[in-house]
Amino acid sequence: MIDREHDLSVTRQALVLDISRSSVYYLPCPTSPGDLALMRRIDELHLDYPFVGARMLRDPLGREGFAVGLLHVGTLMKRMCIEAIYRRPNTVRRQHPWHRFRVEL
């Protein structure tokens, strides 16, 4: 996409392609082996207990030797697209008066 050897400057190429110049120079850093091990364990725990969120995962991980906080567990869960399964609030309440709970025949 961006050719550094081209006559057109990198800035102009980014402008023509309508991308930011910082994304041209960005090099993603790899995930550390410690985070990969932690993510694997979070995934295993989530498969066993899908209703457990980041707050409840922090303590078992700490007992297993992972020195990890609530925000780090939550960040890794978001990166893996994992969230706790639980009943959301106000799912039973009727939103409109014409909504019926049962169909009358």
C-alpha cells in the first residue's frame, strides 16, 4: 500500500489513500508470553464459569500465582471478546402498554 521507495513522499501517499500518517509508521508490539498464559487461563475459567466477570476472576488468578489486577483482567477479557453471561436489568418490564406477555387466541 505505502511504498517507501516511491517518488511521492510517505506523507503524500498517506494523504492520497486517506489514512493517517501515524498509522503508516505504527508497528504493533507483540503480546507478552505472560499475558498469553494469563489469557489462556482466563479462557479456561470462562469456559468453566461463564457467569463470572473480571471482579470474580481476579481472586482465583491471584491464588494461582498471577499477580494481576481488576483492570488488567478486564482489558484482557475485552481483547478476547469475553464477557460474563448474566441477566440484564429490566428485561421483564413492559416497555410499551401494547406489549403482551402471552398471545390471546
